[in-house]
Amino acid sequence: MRWGTLGLGDVQVATHLVGAPVVAGSVAVRAGLVVALIAALAAEAAADGLRSGTVPAVASAVVALVALVPLFCVPGASYVLWLVVAALLAAVVLALARYARAVPRWAPIVTAAVGVVVATLAR
């Protein structure tokens, strides 16, 4: 959708695989997934889609942020909680945009991969 070849189906699969361990998993699993989330936020901030002048780019950025929410919420969480978490993620992305542009384009991808590998191995 926004991060290279990552699609909505991949996010749904990741949600089903790691959604519960984020809430009830070991410290290593949680740490790996937090690292992956930070990398995804850095990539989104570098893309700066929320400040784009085009509706499709802004919509894509919003969908990408909302897709991250299930990774850190208990399945069945209320829509209000989803909106609050998505708003917080959007605020973080907007605040980090200036700094994220200085990061090499490959760094968030490698960092997210390392986080997912750590979480998977620790599971």
C-alpha cells in the first residue's frame, strides 16, 4: 500500500499472527514489534503523505496509519479506541516528518524487518 510491496492483506495477516503477542507477548516480542512500528512511522513520515496536496495521497496515508492500529490493539477494540490511536499515530508522523526525511530510504525497511524477525524468533 505505502511501504514498498506491503499490502492490506499483509497487514491483516500480520495482525492475526502477532496481534495477541503485542498485548500478552514476552518483552522481546513486544520490543521487536515496537521497533517495527517505529520504522513504519518513520517511513510514513518521510513520505509526508498527510501534508500532500492530493486527496489520494492523503487518503493513502490515513489508511496506512489506520492499518497499523490493529497491531497494537486487542482484537475487538472499540472504534473510538481505533480513532484515538490513529490520531496519535498521525500526530507522531506529522511531528517527525522533518527529521524522517534525513534518514536514508532503506533504513526504515531494514529496521522494520529486524523488528519483525526479533518478534518472530522470540515468539
